Amino acid sequence: MSTKTRRWRASAWSPLTARVFRALWIAQLVSNVGSWMQTVGAQWLLIGHSAELVTLVQTASSLPVMLLALPSGALADRYDRRRVLLAAQIAMLAVSSGLAVLAFAGKLTPGILLGLTFLMGCGTALMGPAWQAIQPELVERDKLGEAAALGAVNMNLARALGPALGGAVVAAAGAGWVFAFNAVSYLGIAAALLFWRRPRPQAPTAGNESVLTALGVGRRYVCNAPGVRRILLRTVLFIPGGAALWSLLPLVASRSLELGSGGYGLLLGAVGVGAVGGAFVLPAVRRTLGASGTLAAGAVVFAAVLVVLATVPVPWLTVVVLLPAGLAWIGVLSTLNADLQARLPGWVRARGLAVYLLVFQGGQALAAPVWGALAAGAGLTVSLLTAAASLLACAVSTRRWPLNADAVDPTPSDHWPAPPLVFVPGPTDGPVLVSVSYRVGSESRSAFTDHMAYVARSRRRTGAYAWGLYQDGNDPGRFIENYLVASWSEHLAQHHDRLTATDRGHEELARRLLVPGTAPEVTHAFDVTAGPVVRDVTRPADGARTSADVHPATRRAVPRGSVPSAGERVQGSVQVDVEALRSRRYERDGPPQERGDR
């Protein structure tokens, strides 16, 4: 590899060398510019009405993200993400086309405008988790930070260009044309997605789950992933203070600096320029400071900017200090986003990112009115200084809760052996009780229980809704791990899709402490209340009696000593004719009275 190529690969723009990422990035920039142009057009059409109606445009755009982020994440994990994105583009193309037609016809009332804007927001909410989740498929894993930074650059460029272009088009030709441009802008992303020859994805493990079940699985994963929780904590600590800039900057421009709309646009442009410039220096900053250091530095810089805005009402100085504000904003958000993408395994990535988007959007939406109310009651200076103090607290907290406290490898690991059952359970059979018996020497028992705490989180992340570790009262060296999984298909997902290299590492650390020469003994038991019990469906050659007491009639018996294939386990829904089994038992063993059955 040449020196020039190495420098390019190490640069902030290196993800653009990936053809599909480059095409989607350019198409997204055009689409984001169109979205900002549409926002300007919608606000202009309502400018003659009440101020509340004008502000409702932003509410109608952002509210769907808060309402639909989690279901959208479940859909993106359940279905092909490329198709989800295409569906979102087509839906938003249709809605924006309807806006344009109604605007040209002069029939776009405030109620219809806000309703269609809300539908556009629904499309954005549907697209968000899937868009974030495909990033690891487009760029190399070590370039996710740069890819996330370029995503933030994209948004800030659109923020700087869109309102200006939208205002010019509305003034020159009317609002209908900005709606028409926005409709056309969706064709670029749709075309890039259509021409993307994506490798055929593995069938999503959420495919047999309802949306509500998939949401519960995603919640369980986040609750049992400490690294993901730390990222969400960092988001909660940074976003409310950072939101003060966006919510109070119009007041700073009009009251403190006595600027008009053009001056306010200049201030927004300064933030955007700082964000674009930040993309060039962020790789070096992250290499020097690390993830937690970048977050702390970003929070300190942002706090300093807010202090200057609160205390020094000088227009040119405000423009200058807003440049590092853009750099700090993009640095924090790209670091959080990239670290989260790198931690989440593919099967739950969209749901984890949906939780992040919900926290991010919710933090901004809830914090903005708080800063506004504080500015109205105590003054703009007090509100800005309070936000700065909260950001300094966020920076200090990185020492207590560092971002990268634990190393995570989300690489899939299909290391569990096939369950040696004598029947094929149906996919919906369950709950399934998995029991694992361990032999542990007296000198290793304390360390073993410590390591099993990590194994417990692994079980819960991948599907268990209840877990326990027990020590045999008659044999202290025998430990029994029990956990419940909702269904057989859920447990098969644990086997083949959900376990990661990190999960395997935790298991291996615990098993190194077992008595030499012993191995864990695993059993799978099924809830007999889920269906009628089928007994004696297998019998050894010598006629000795055996019994499979825990499989309902929806499970198919297989010959003794054989193990179902992987395909059988996945399909595994073959009905057993209970009456036929009873008839065969009658012919073999005689009437129930003679067998002693009751």
C-alpha cells in the first residue's frame, strides 16, 4: 500500500472510498438539504397564523421519532434493513409529493400541512434505526468513528445550506417548489439502495417474534449490556446541556446581540463550519485522548462556549466561539454513535440504536422547554450558565464512568453444540428450562460464582428472562445454573445467532475453574402445561420402558439415539396425532385397565 493511500485511509474522509457509502452519503446530503428546505416552506406558509402553529412544525417533525423509534428498531431487526429503508423513502416521496400538489393547488390548510409533516416525521423515524444499523456493512469496523463523523458533517452541511436555499426558493417561486424539490431528493437514496448489491442477509432472528416481543428482547439486551448503558448515560448527561445552544441561540441573536434573521443564519453557519472542520481533526483527537477523553473535552469546550454566549455580547466573538462548538458537538455525537455501533451485535443493532435515538431526541425535546422557561423566569444569562455547569458535571463524570471500561467483541460465535433431544420441539414450544450442572473444587468456588455473574448477563442479553445459580445442599461441589427462555425458537437463536465472542470468553473463564476432567452437563426441559403430555413415544429394542415426560403433543418423536438436524430444529413444527399414539399403545400394551393407567 502506498504512503498516499495510507494517509487517505487514516483521514477523516476515508469511509468515502467505499463506493456504496459514498453514494448513500451524497444522496443523503441532498435529501437532508431538501428536508430543511421543506421545513422553511412549511413555516413560511404558517407565518401569517399564530406563533404556536409555526412552532408546531418542528414538533410535528420530531414527535414521531420519540413515538416510533423503538418499534422502528424492532422492524429493522425483524426485516431486511435495505427494504425497510426503501419503504421509508417511497412513503416520504409520496407524502412530500402530496404536499407539493396541494401547495400548487392552493389547498394546503394548516391542519393538512401539520398532518402531512407528521407523516414525514414517521418516515424519518422508520428510517433512523435501519440507516444507523447498516453502517457497519458499508465501512470497515475501524472506520466507524469516521463514518459517524461524516454523518454528523452531512447533517450540519444540510443545516447550513437548506434553510438558505429554502428561503431563496420560497421568495422566488413559492413554497410548492421546495416541497417538490424535497420529493425529488428521495429518489437519490432510493436509487442508491436499489443498486446496492447487498450480500443476502441471514434470516433475522426476530423473524418469528411479534413486534412487542422483539421490543422486550431489545430492552432486555440493553439492560444487561453495561457498555451500552454507559453510552446511554453519557448521552443523558451531555444532550440536555448541549440542547441549550440550539434552543437559546435565537434569543442570543435577537436579545443579546440584537441581530436579525440574517445574523442568526450566520451564527448557525458558524456552528456548521466548525462541525465540518471538526471532521478533519477528530481522528487525531480520538487517537490522542481516547473515547472518554474526547467526550470530556467536548463537554468542556461546549460549556466554555455557553459561558461566552452568556457573558460577552460581542457579535464577531460569538461567531468565532461557535466554531469550536460545532467541533465539540460533532466530536461527542460521533464518538457515542460509533462506540455504540461497534458494541452492538448485528441481531439487535437496530433496536439498540433505536434506544439511543430515543434518548437523544427525547433529551433535546424535554430539555429545550426547560431552558426556555428558565430564561423567561431567571434570565438568559442564568439559563446559559446553568447549562454550562451541567456540561462541566458531565465532563467530570467520565472519570467515574469511563466510556470504554470493558472491551467488547460482537463477532458472532456459534459454539454451543446441538441439543441432543429425542424429539423435535416446535418453534413456539416453551417456556424452555435450560439447566447446566458444573463440578467445582472448593478452592475455586468463590471465583466461579464471580465469573458466573458475567455469564448471567450473557444469558439475559441473548434471550433468558429468568436466571439463577444454585449450590447442591447434599454436594457443595455441584453447582446448577437454571435459566428460562420463552420458546424453543428463542433458544435456537441463542445457539446459532445471538452469542458473541465476548459471551464465549465469559463462559470459558468460568469453565476453566471446573474440576479437571469434568464438563458441564446440559438438559432442556419443556413446560408440560403448554400441551398434552406424550408418553412412551420411544422404546428401546429390548422392550424396557422409557418415557419422554416433558414434550407436548406438538412435538415429534425421532428414533432413539438420533439427534435432529439443524434444519429440523429450525422448522420443527410437526403435529403428533395423539389418538394414533393411543391406538398404537392399545395394540401394544392392551387396554388402559390392564396397563394400570389412570
